[in-house]
Amino acid sequence: LLIRRYPQSAQSIFGGPGMVITGTVIDPGSGLDISSIKMMIDGVEVTTGYNESLNLAYYQRKGSNKQVDNAASLSDGRHTVTPTAKDYKGNVLNETWSFVVN
């Protein structure tokens, strides 16, 4: 279950260094299979971090190991985010939203 996301759908953000893309992912039933969490941006799978204490999945630039990466950026325009995850029963979360970088 994806309960919060940033940026929100249709929101306009600054896409320069320090940009953050996150989603709060929970499964109150059988539990979230953390190893299954993935994120795609504009149809391309990106490195995804997960903060277990906050239930927060986030985009991180490959090798940065940071939740807020001062070198991450996106070009101006519309971008689509698709996080996916499974619970231990095999149910799949697959939700997509878009935001704008200006």
C-alpha cells in the first residue's frame, strides 16, 4: 500500500541537486517484502533505497547510499514514477504518478 508520495501527483518541483522522490510503502497484513521494492522513473529502473523505520522508499543515485542526494537531478518536464513492491503473500503494489520539474 502506497500511502504518501513526494512529489505529489501533478506537483511542480525544482529538479536540481537535492531533489527527492519518495513513497511511504506499508503492508499491515502479511508484511512488506523489503527485497522486492523497486522504483522506475520514466520507465527506467533506478536504484531504490528503503528506510525501514519510516517505511520510506526513495530514489537514490547509484552508489550514493543517501536519502537526499545533493548530486541527483532531473531535466525539466513531466516525469513518471512507478514504485513496485510485494507482500509476503505475493500481492503486488504497482502504482504510477507523474510530476513536473521546472
